[in-house]
Amino acid sequence: MEFKEETSRIVLLDEGKEIGEITWSTDGGDGLIVEHTGVDGTYRGQGLAGKLVAEVVAYARRNDKKIIPVCSYAKKEFERTPDYEDVWKK
């Protein structure tokens, strides 16, 4: 499996097939508003959504951005992962 960065989203691919994504918009400044995290149903339960959140966190760190998690899954991940505090725009 591999991640592919695109404009306003990171895609998770399995042998070239898109199986998940995390999407965002910008707040006009340094904020990325994470709006959606999704994984194909046949791949659920493997921790892949959490890996997508980790990828967008890494993206934010590389690009000096902050994350506003409005997606319920991403918000839950931010609440239970103290390591994300540095990129969480509250």
C-alpha cells in the first residue's frame, strides 16, 4: 500500500486501486480543514484511517500548516493522540 498526495487530499492505494482518502480545504491562512476520512469497506478494521490521519499530520508538519479536524474520525484521532498537539489548530 502507498499514499499519494494530491491537491487537497491524500489517497491510499493498494496495487494502484484507490481504497481510502483524507480530504481537506484551507481556511485562507495556515489551516487545513480536514473534512473527510474514508476507507473502502473491505479494508476497514486494519487501522488504515488512522494511517491517513497520520499522513495528513506529516503533510501539515512539512508545510508549516495547522489542522482543524471537523471530520469526526480525524477529531477523535486528534483527541486521543497527544503527538498531534503541535499541528492542532483549536
